[in-house]
Amino acid sequence: MVITEVLRDSGVFDLRDQNVEKEFIDGCYDARLEVMDIDSLAAMEICIALEANWDTPFMPEDLLRVGSLQTLVRIVLEAAS
């Protein structure tokens, strides 16, 4: 799943455990974005990648309003379709 690559490339290490990453891809793992290790640079990189890959415009401050990883995935999928 490309979004896991986006998170990994931006330095968000919550998914570095292969089991957690697989659970996330399977839709079984969800985490609140506010408790993940997303600094301002990582937030900007995620937003740039979302717009570049799925034409989904996000500002860094929008990420915390999204709530969770699975909500972010849902928003991206809806915007892409």
C-alpha cells in the first residue's frame, strides 16, 4: 500500500514493525494521528505526498483533524475515486 510508504518515507516509524504494518494494510490497525510521532517536517512530507500521489490537498494542520490512520486512508480513497 502506497500510504505506508508515504508514512515510512516521511519518518513516521509507528509502522516499522512488519506485523503492525501488515495489520494496518489489512485494516485491523488504527492509530490516532495525534499520538504518532509526526513532527512538522513529516507532516509537510505527508501532505506533499498525498497531493502528488492522489491529488488530495492537505495542509499539515489538517492531519490532526483527520483523527486516525484509517480515516486518512478513507479520505484518500474517496478523493481518488
